[in-house]
Amino acid sequence: MHAATRAGAHHAAAREALLRYVLRAPIAKERVEPQQDGLVRLSLKRAFADGTVAVDMDPLSLLCRLAALRSGFFYLRAPLIFWRFWPSL
């Protein structure tokens, strides 16, 4: 979607498409797994050159890295994304 995309007041389909784009999660839920030791495993789409297929990190480090990637408006969605993966906290 282009940065200059607009959705008029009478275009429900355009508004819905814009909201779906803005509110989508930065990574797929299937690729994030909480581990028993409190770490979070992020499965990679493709293996790195050294054969790495997943990265383990603590939840705060994951959120910090995601915030750096999506620094424009991520701070608005961080609580929602955190709750999506760990609703029991």
C-alpha cells in the first residue's frame, strides 16, 4: 500500500483495507513461540548462511527489535501485540 493512500468517508472497502494494513502484526503468530525458560523463539522464514533457523531472546528484546523496525507507529500497537502472544500475562 502506498504511503499517500486515502480512504474517503463513503468508501467502506477502502477504509477496511487501510485499517487491515495498519493493524496487521509485524510478524506471523506461527513464527513466535514462548519457551519454558521464559525466552521467546522466533522462527526464521529462511535459514541463515550459517544454518540458523530460529533465534531465542527475552520478550523485551523482541519488542525492542520490533520497535526499531517499526519505529513510526509501533508504540501504539506494542501492548496489543504483546497481549496477542501472551494473553495470560
